[in-house]
Amino acid sequence: MKTAGIIAEYNPFHAGHAYQIRRLREMGFDAVVCVCSPGVVQRGTAALFPTQVRVRAALAGGADLVLCLPAPYAALSAEGFAAAGVALLDALGCIDALCFGSESENETEILRTADVLLSERFPAVLRRKLDEGLPAAAARSAAAQELQSGAGKLLTRPNDILGVEYCKALRRQNSTMQPIALARRGASHDAPLDLQNGGFASASALRALAGRQDAAALAPYVPPECLPIYTEAEKSGAVLDEHAFDIAVLSRLRMMTVQELSGIRGAAEGLENRLFGAVRDAGTLEQLIGQMKTKRYPTARLRRFVLDAALGYRSDLPAEPPYLHVLGASKMGLSVLNRAKTTANLPLSHSLAQLSRQSEKARRIADAHAAAEDLTALCRKTPAACGTAYTAKPVFLNE
């Protein structure tokens, strides 16, 4: 069985994601395994739909097996997000290739750039660029360009940047998975809806569209099998209430001391003081981020730090996921799971409660993950109960 892996958020799953899976089928892959973010996502915000809704959509759209990227890793920077996703796919022991979207569609150049960033020379060149006053992202691009022609431009394109992080993780973890860079179809990453192309729209544009209108408005841009899943979720109130999310996060932050904030993952160079001061006045997360923002701190980093603080994620959390949590599977996906029973090198189960009992690391990550799911459950149009991370049933397709 030839199996490909994908690391994604599916926020929401749309036509571009379905196209990626179809291309893998055309390339001869029998099964597609997806590692998917839960209720919180890499930008430091909550997902539009809950975890189970997005799992159903992924399976309806062609995925065979969906594994959970536990919340503490889903809310990391691109480097940490990629490393955790690669670690989970590699731990299955039966994934042949890692597929990701790309502007360049050039695995060789992406791998070469990853090697540059991992080289012994890179830190010194990067430090020099930072000392020249360049922002972090620009300094990284300039340093890579100095060491390898063309690497700088590649590190300005969102999907290629994440592809480089995937390849860095493959190198660092000595993975045998082969990278496959597929060209992104239609709208570019974060492109507004008026720039959509041929029924392909960016996930950010679709989230905005659903917010302005309703889930039914997604029809031209999502697989027809997925639309009923989204509209039913909306009908039941299982869609993000951004105002509720703002209030929930801010209320937690206002109760924290500077000392508590100083122990949060990502606290450095007085960032905890900036957060403590800003949260006294801010009434929304946008206001909070605006008051904290400086040239030194990108908005995405600030959002992640704010979310980590609200969830109490400290810097001593385990560096890598300690288990494989199954969220859903098709009939083919069950075949992959059956094979993984003999190849996986991490505990594998659809029961988070069972996984949490495997080790102290597993318990800590399961509890941290459940805390994020509980927070986002509260921030739906119709708030859901606590404990769904432990009680939710996996989505198994019969066909």
C-alpha cells in the first residue's frame, strides 16, 4: 500500500484541499493520511468549525485517515507546527511521502533551502542581518539568499516557507518520507475572495465569507459533499463566535499576573510585560494585539503568545507529540490503521483517555489539548459542554 501524508488545518476544507488529494491519487497513492489541527490553529485563533466537523469534511473530501495534531503543537510557529506534524506521520511507520502546497513546486530547491537554514554558517549570517536592523522574516530571507542564490525569494512565499519547514523537519528527524510539492491551484494564500480562480479560494477568504453571509455561501468553493456538513454545523450553532472568543481569552488574561505570564511559552525580552499592560485596556483581541505590536514582534507571534497565555501553556511542555490520536477513518484508512499496529512507534488509539494513561508526557499533552478544546467549545454560537476532547466519538465511514 502506497501512502501519502498531509499536514493541514482544513479551516475549512475546500476545493483546493480536495484537488491536492485527487492529485495524490493520480500519482498512484492508495491512501492519504492527514494530520489535522483541532479547535485552535497556527495563527493563534480558533477554527471556524469544531474539530469533528472538519474531520467529517476531510473524510468526505477524500482523506482516508485523520490524526489529531494536539493543540499545544497546532498553536506553534511554522517551525514547531511542521516538526510536530512530521513527527506524527513518521511515527506511524508506514507513510511513504509528505505532500504540501507550494508556489514553486520544486522539491529540490525547497530541500536545498532547508539545508541552508540548517547549515552551521546560517546562524552567524542571520545574526548579522538582524544587527543591521532587518525584521526577523526579512533577515532570514536575506541571510539565506547570501548563502544560496534564489533561497531568499523562496522564503518570501507563504506555502514555500512552510514547505521549507517541513523539509527541515524531515532532515532533523532523519525521516524516510519523500517530500512532494504540489502547485497551489487558484487563489494564493490569504488572497481575498475577489481574486479566487476557477472555484478555488483561500481558506481565509472563505472564513470571511461565512462570517459575512452564511455557510451556504461557501457552495462554489467547497466540495459538494462538504457543504451539507458545514450548513448543518451552522444550523446547530457549531460555528465560531469571534466576539465570544475575544471575551473568553481576555477574561483569562486579565486574571494573570506578570509572574504567571513570564512562565508562558514564548515569553522573552519583556513580552509578558507588554501583554500585562495591554490587557488592562483592550476590549478586543485586535485592540490587544495592536497595543502590543512592535517592529520586533510579528502579529502572528503575538497572537500565539496570547493564546498560549490564555491556555496556560508553559515552556516546559513536551517538545514532541507523545501519541497518535485517531479522529476518523474511511475503509481504506482502517486498513492503514491495521498496518500501523505493527509499524507505529507511538501509542495509537481513538481514545484520548486511553492515550493519556500511557505516560506522564501523554497526560500533560492530553490535558493541555483538552483545555484548548474546552475553550473553543465555549466560543461557538451555541456553546458546547466541557470534556468533548475525551468524549467525542471518532468518525468512521462505512463505505
